[in-house]
Amino acid sequence: MPSKPIQHDELNLKHQRPIAGESRRFITGEAVFFSPLPVPTGQTPMDLGGSFLDVNDTYLDVGSSNVNKAFQTRVMIASGMLILIVSLIVGPFLAGLMSFGDPYGRTFTQIFIEFFPSGAAIGAWGAAGAGILGLYVVISTTRTKARTRPIRFNRQRREVCFFADGSDEPVIQPWEEMVSWLSVSTGVTGVGVMSTYTFGMAFNDPKADTVHFVNQGVMTPIHGLGKWEAIRVYMEKGPQYCPSKAAYEGRHTFEKEQADMLEEYQHNERSALSVGWWYLTHVITWWRFPYWVAEWDHRFSMKSLPDSIAEWSKPLPSEQWAMPSPDLEEQSAKIEKAFAQGQDFMTYFNANLNETKTEESADS
């Protein structure tokens, strides 16, 4: 099985502060840090997966939206319906084909009817099992999401607010001191060696004397780097430079998908067979019902932040806005110059780390 994302302080963040561009190895892989001192990465800002729950001039909320909840529900319904269809129709039909060589002279219809009750019983039990499993998955994922509050990035104060699961006590951390990284973990499966990528952030909680870890699996390193760059560019430049608020799924999503499908058909971009398949698959998965489930997920799991940070979240007069540190401005200018000369994030930092080590050796 692929190894799990970092769940505890395998990176030794509590006792050894990293720097942007540094690499650290842990038991099953390696992590590259983007911060503290969140300098530009050179990557295009992205919010794949719809985790930007609110974007305004004061703060950015990063969490889990209900994107793909309707698809998850449709998959669960389709599993049960497929069992029913196979048991009620396909199974008895295949049994009926034995009539062509039946030694008792039974007809196709007789054999079909004979096998139908047993197929119905198998289908009912199978569909019920699939339904219970699907219901558990849909509800448990929503409940898990509901226990997690979004992370709020306040660009005017240049601070980040984090809540541990189940806690109403905020952890406020200066933006420039926040730790973020991308890790690659390697594990062995039955088919060979697999690599998994994780975008991570850490929040130091001095009161509890612990470090809280937030991990998100990403498809490629570019996805993780793009997510972090979207957060960074929001904090440094403003909401107009980062992806907008993620749209939530609901019954309006179904209506838009249907309208888009019909428009494609009118412009000869979709065949009549494709239109029929669209209607068939949505009828089998109970039409608008999955999108109603997505609306329920949105209402239930979009946990609001408590009143304890209401004052902290209010807009400030522009003259009271916190400013970037001179060190961040200097380092950002240097790396932007390196990008203009054709270097990338890791090339720049590898060169600087090697230069630093050379200077330390000369001093010693």
C-alpha cells in the first residue's frame, strides 16, 4: 500500500525550523518546503478541487467544498442499480438462453420466469448491501468534513487562523512564519512501487505545545505547488490575482449540465446516442437526487467559524494594514529576478543553499 501522508512531526518542525527551498527526508519519502518566508514559486495559481470557500479583500477561507459530492452519490446509487439490473434482467435472460438446448423442452419464457424470483432475491440483498455501504460513505465523508473548520488567511493583518478538529480555540499564526511543503512518499503495492504526493501546512500551537498538520493529497507536484501559490499570491497581491470562490454543487448544477448537454446537441457537438446515454445514466442514478444530496452536504458540512474571531476577521482601515517584512521583500525580489533569467524554484534554492554551505565552510 502507498505510505500515508505525514501525520505527526516526522519532519521535526517543532525543534528545527525549515526555510523555503529546503528538502528534508522522512521515513518513506522527502519534503520540499515553500515557507516560512513565503517567496514566489513561479507556478500558476490553481485551486483544483474547489477548496477556496470564500475570497474577499480581507480574508481567504480554505477548506473542503462539496465539489464531486453529487458524483460520489451517483456512483453509490449506480452500484446498487447495476446489481439490480444484472439480477433481475441479465441473469434470468442468460438463463433463458439455455432453452435452446434444454432437455426438458422448456421455452425461453418459462426458464426466464423460473429464474426471476431467485434473481430478484439476490438483487434485493445485493442492492441493499450496496445501498447501506453507499449511505455510510456519503454520510461519513460529510460528517468528517463538518468537523473541520476552514483555515482563514487574513491578508490585512497578515495572519492565519487555524482550528484543530473539535476545538473552538483559534490558533493565530503570523503569515510569514507559517510552514508549508510538498512531500513525495513511496510505497510498494502488489503491482510495483507507487509514489503519492501531499501538499501540507503546519501550525504551531504554543499553548498546547504541539504542531498541527494539515495534509491534502494531490495528483502531481504541480497541483500542490499551484495551490500554495494561489494562497501566497492572495496574501501578497490580493483577491484579484488568485482563483475565485469555488462554486458549490446543487440542483442548479444538474440544470446547467442538462442545458449544456442540449446546447451541445443543437450545435452538433454531441450525438443523439450520447444524449440518450446522458438521460439513461441520470435516470438510473435517480435524476436530481444526487444533486439534492450535494445541497444537503453543503448546508451541513460548511462549518462556520466561531464568534471568537469575528473581530479579528473585520476589515481594517488601509493605514492599519500589516506590511511585508523587509527580508521577505528582499528575497522575493531576488527570486523574481532569477525567474526572469530562466531559473525555476528548486534551481534557485539549490544554488543558494550550496552557496550558503560554501560560505559556512570558508568561515569555519
